[in-house]
Amino acid sequence: MTKLSDANLEQAPPVSQGEVSETIARLDIVVQALLTDLPSAKPWQRHLKLQLAQAARCLQVLRMCIAMQRSKEDIREAARRVQQAMHAANTSAESGRADMGTKTIVSIANTTSQRIVGVRQSHLEPAVACDKDAVHLT
């Protein structure tokens, strides 16, 4: 998976807490639609679907972290992992043989994932702190 610097992750614009769940839901819809509609006939399609499935798992972890009111650090890390998974899928689609429609929608999903990372810690106020090792993000 492609490593991203913290400087690149922090370039996304901040969003309010109200936008967080909406942004996650939008991204999940796009990822699920790609997973459903993208055929698996060609190697690049199978590879992209694997990366999108990883992004879907990361989205699920992020939702669970928020729902379980995990620590800010856990939520931030889960959001970062979503963005990293989408960045990897976007890089794969852009450099591979994907058609223009697939490239465009993956790029839009990648941009949407950057908005999730832009969430400021003050917007996410979990009531309970947690053991960071208890969350398995990979």
C-alpha cells in the first residue's frame, strides 16, 4: 500500500461533525457500487476490486470507531487508513487500464476520502478512551 506523508493528509479541507457521517455514507455508497458493478474479468479489475474491498473494510472500522466512541487517535487513524486505501485504489486506477468512467469515479471517491481525514479532532468527542491496541485496522 502506498504510504502518504502527514503533510499530504492534512491538505484536505476540514469538515464539521455533521458532515462526517454524510461523507462516510457517500463514500461507502460509491465504494459499494464500484465493488458491485466492476466486473472481475481482467487482472486490473480484480486488483482494483481488492483495493476497494480494503477501503470498504477500513470504512467499516471507521464507522465502528465512531459508534463505539473510541479515542480521537483511533478515529483519526481509522480515517487515515480509509484515505490511504482510497489513494492506493486511485493510483491503481489511474496507472492501469481502467476506463475513463472508472478512473473518474475512483478519483471522486479518493477526493471524498480526503474530506474524512480533514475532520478536526475537536469535532469528534468520544466519551470513553480506549486501548489503541484493541483496534485492528489491517
